[in-house]
Amino acid sequence: MTGWRGSPPLGVVVDLDDTLYPQADYLASAAAAVGVAAHTAGLDGAAVHAALRRELAAGSDAGGTVDRALLAAGVPAAALPRYVPALVAAFTAHTPSRLTPHPGVAEALRALAAAAPLACLTDGNPVIQAAKLAATGLQPLLPVVVVTDALGGRAVRKPHPLGLLAAAARLGVPPDRLLVVGDRPGKDVAVAAAVGARAVRVRQGEYATAPDDPRTWAVVHSFPAAAQLALEVLGLAAAPA
């Protein structure tokens, strides 16, 4: 039993970071690239690398992480303008060779795509997000990808509804008939609620222990489990009246 009430969804929108693959893997490799760039610039690359890892662990979507890492590594504030642009560029340009998806993700995406219109909605720098998606090898399974920052920068990141509305338009599905799958209550669950849709929270990754606020329709511990729930409720749309 799904416990679903009301009209069933007509499309599915999935998050990327920590929903489809462990974002910690990307952050670790990007921080290492910044450490190499810091060494090339004449800084203590190991210290910058370690400081950046700590900053990212404290909150991976906060701005100014490179600045704070340099300060923590002992770089004077007055010297930041000399180093920050090149190190930010190293972070942005980093292209991981491989990011391994969570177990069962590729198979689950194939099943979802066969059952309903499917899209990915992700926050972040479009260059970075494209590199992540390419490294996962999942791009061919996601016919529609919307990167919120491409629509208006950080101001329209989830839970701002603009990205989800754009995904709905590209899928040809009313926004309130989408089912959103993601790991963050304050972003993925909240953006679904903002357009009258429902969500499945996948409790894994950086925000695995965050409280269920706002509350959501369902909470699971893996993407395949979320996909199975989605397939069950999508089946309601095809069932005889």
C-alpha cells in the first residue's frame, strides 16, 4: 500500500547531489584540485586542502568556502584577492574522472523513465553540475536536466519554485502532478510543497540526519526504494477507474 491520496503523479523529478551519488566523493576530489592549485600559487597546498575539506564538511552549499579555507590556513585577509580567483577557478573547472552512483540508481532511473516523464533538478554552478552528471555516467538516463543557477543564480536555488516550474514545463506536466525525489527536506521537499506537489525524501548523504521539516509524503533510505514507491503511485494513473 502506498498511502497515496488524490490524483496520482504524472512525472518524476529527481535531485542529483547525494540523491543519485555521494556528493562527498566530488567534494573530496575538488578540494584536492584546489590544494594543488594553492601549491602552484606558492601557498601551503596541504594546509589549504585540509582547511577546505573542513569548510565543505561544515556546509557544502555555503558561499565563500575558499575564502574561509584560506583564512583558516593562515593566509592574511589582505592577500585573499590575490589567491581566491584562481582557486575558485580550480574548483569550478575540476572535472572528476568518475563519480560512482549509489547502488541501484541506474536501474531505478531506467524504470522511472520507462514509466513517466523524468527530469533532474539540481542547484549549483552549471559548469560544476554538468561535470558531476557526466562523471556519474547517468546523463543518458536523464532526458531533462534543469540547473537552477542557470535560471537566476543562487537566488533561485531550491526551495524557490522557478526550477521545478521549468522542469514541469519541459516535461509537459502540471507542476502539482510531479513527484519530487531528493535528500534534503529544506530544499527538495520544500520545493515540491511550493508548487503543490509531493516528495519522497531519501535519507542519505550530508543531510541524512536532518529533521523531516517540512514533513513529506514518504521517507526511505535509498534511491531504489524511492523509485519503487514512485512506480507504485505512477501505476495509479494507468489503473482502471
